[in-house]
Amino acid sequence: MKRSKAEADTVLETARPLPRLRWTMRGETDAGERVAPEETPVAIVHDGSTTAVMMATPADLEDFAVGFSLTEGVVDAASAIREIDIAPAPLGIEVRLWLAADAGARLASRRRRLAGPTGCGLCGIESLAEAVRPVPRVERPPAAIDARVLVEAMQALSAAQILGQATRAVHAAALWRPGRELIVREDVGRHNALDKLVGACALAGVAAQSAVLLLTSRVSVEMVQKAAVLGAPVVCAVSAPTALAVRTASETGLTLVGVCRPDAFEIFTFPERIRTGAEAPQGDCRAASA
């Protein structure tokens, strides 16, 4: 994959200090500063046509564009992307990707379908199908994960959030692998953070089949869909999932862990993959995992 020289020379500001006035219940005030993350319109452009524009933290944009292209089904592999250019503009940033011929042809066909006749009452069918599109099955992990190790991994993620610690205003997605450093990506958007992680792993050739995906956000169905593309068999999040996310995780073979705290968490699918030291009770959790 060819990267533009402009990308290497571009330094984008990801956070800045802002003046603020702090008030306490004791009636005290003090003037000071709060570091706030930047939020910038980022256009992802494939073969000269804009596919999406999202508000994002202007960091790891190559990872973001590659991950988005993978999780949204624009390409099947990072190798289908021939070239990437990052072009800052007055109103935002364009990330321009040029695709291999077959991937470009598929995308052009997809765009023609989505730009079908209007006013017929059926035009949302393709968009609705995209929202609940099938996701790949995830391979069963080679071994169960100890519950305490999972909690320790989540605690390690907190310490690894550089931008999060500075601003307390961004999400993170991380890949945990036994005995290795976390791969972490951060963004103001939870979907963006995960796309950045997917792209980083794809570009580095990192396999996720024996890893755990750690999230600082709630787990919606889109997060499960993107996690399935990444291939990590276990997802652990600090917040709870939606009902559709649980159903989708069950269908695709993901173990879904939520509401993770230093002293407890909740397992929603495939509980046998987490070693808790106690036999998992029979009930909805096990039934949903069948």
C-alpha cells in the first residue's frame, strides 16, 4: 500500500487546553484550564467519491480509514487498498483511498444500488439490510480466559488511555493478547475508536483469534458487527449491551462480557469461555449462546 508523503508531513492537533471556571458545593470557584479533545469532520473518500463523513479525533486516520473500509464491507482485506492520501482542508480532513480494480468495481455497483429510484416507498430497503447485515462467524478461542485476568486487562486499558487520561472525553478500543502490550486506539466516537483498532491490526498483520477486544463504551449491534470483522472471540466492555447486540453476538459466536468493574462483570453469551471458578448457572445466558 502506498502512503502519501503529505501524510507523513502532517501533524494534527488532537487536544487543546481550554479556559474553564470550576464550582464546588462549598460555593468555591476557581479559574483554570481543561484539556479538551479535538473533534474534526473526517471524510473517507474511495476512488474519488465520498463514502462517509464523521466527526472524529484527528489521530490515527490511516488506521481509521482502513478499519472503516473493512468493517463497513467496502473491502475484504487491507491489501485491496492501493494508496492512501490524507489531505487537510479548511473545513476538515479528507482521507482518500484508491482501491484495487475488483474492490472498486464492487463499490461502484453498491453505490448504484443505493442511488436507485426515489419516491417509491422502497428506497430504504438497502439501507435497512445494511444495518442488520450478516456478520462473519468468529472462531472459538483455543482456551478459556480466567475471569481475574479479564478484569486486570480492563484495568490496564484505563492506564493505557493517554488521550483519555488527559481529557476524560474520549472512548478507547484495545486488543489484549496474553503476554503482550495492549494495542489501543482512542477517539471521541466509540465506533471510530474500534475502526481505528481494526485498521491498526490489519495494517500490522495482527491476528485477533486468541485475543480479547476491550471497550470503554456500551455495546451496540454496530460494535458487535465490527468486532466480528476484527475476529476477536471475546468482547469485554465497561457498559451494558443492547438486546440486539446480544442476539447478534450469539449468532456470530462472540462471547460478550459487559458492565465490567474491578470486582465483577456480567457474561451474556458463551459463559463457558470464561473461567469463573464456579459452574455457570442454567438460564437465559446459556440458552442465548446455543
